[in-house]
Amino acid sequence: MITLSVLTPAATIANKQALVDINFDTLMQSAASLTGDAHTPVLREMEILLDKAHELSVGERLQAANHFFHRNVTYVEDIDNWDKSDYWATPLETLTRGKGDCEDYAIGKYVSLLHLGIPNERLRLIYVRAKIGGVSSPISRPHMVLAYYDPPQSEPLILDSLTRDIHPASERPDLLPVFSFNSDGLWVGNQRSSAASPTQRLSRWRDVIERMNIEGITWNKD
């Protein structure tokens, strides 16, 4: 179980260049090459939302990104969506299909929040075992969530595809963390120092970043 102290998201964060830049003109051109112009409205909605969300508090930014993906994405397993047992989709792939699984929700929210200027060290994608049917259930399955830490060593807030609400980790005892990562590092269990490079150890993460770069979502250098 993830157990740390509860903190409320800070109202503001220091102004600095966002780690992720979303070029919506390029993104829409990429969408057109995949599906034509049918998905321009959802991408335009995302552009307007993220543009306005820059003026919001951190907590409101978390809510905006979280609600956007829950409004526009229906949960579907990879085998039904991609005819593959495990596929990590880019935000563009997820939004043009309008469906995705837990990794797709987490990646989409992560990228959106980085674009909004949330520091990378405050965000981690966490691979967990999710108890099915409650904490006492003997049944669990692999699952991924996005966590926000404020400050970085505090108890995280959990953004999850299984619920539209954001909860502190202490309210999610059904999630048993295995490892976590972001674009800078990979952590096993509750380790404080990174165990490896995420792009070297996680081929699916490396592949999805490469596809995002082609589609119009690029990582800036620190």
C-alpha cells in the first residue's frame, strides 16, 4: 500500500519552460493522416482546455486534465482495441480512437500536465497490482495510474482510469505499487533514488515517446 502524508496541491508553481510542448497544428496533421478530419473537434477542445488551464491553480489543472480524458475516452482492453495483449498508445492514438486502457489514460494525463508546466519530479506513472472487488480480495491484476506529489516526497494524489475522482493514495489501499517511472527515472517499490533509465529499461515507454515526437508532442531539454 502507498502510505505517506496527505498534502493539498499548491496553488501555484514556479514559472519555467514546460517539459513537454504540444504542437497542435502538427498533431492535427498527424490525426488527419490517420483518420481524416473526423477527430479535429476533440483535439481542438484539448488545445482550448490546455490553453485556459495555464491560468488555473495546480489542483484545478489536475482536475482539468483528468476530466478531459474521462470525458473523451472509453475504457477498452488492448486486445479489443489494438488486437495486442499490451500496447501503450500516444495521446493522439487514444483520442482519435476515443478509447484506451489504464496506460493510455495515465500517459495522456501525464503529457497534458507536463505541457501545463507541472514539474516532472512531481509526476510519476505507477505500475501497481489492483485488487479487484476490494482490499480483501485475493484477485488482483496489473494496472497503471498517474500520481502527483506535492512536494515530491509527500503522499501522492492518484489519477486513475477506474474512477473519475482524484484521491490521495491513503484512500486507495486497493493499489499495491510495484514500480514507478517518469521521463527522468525508474523507481522500484519505495526507493528514493532511481534504479535505471526508463527509456532503457521500458521498451514500450521508449517507443511511445518516439511516436509522440513524430506526431507533434516533443520533450524539451532541462
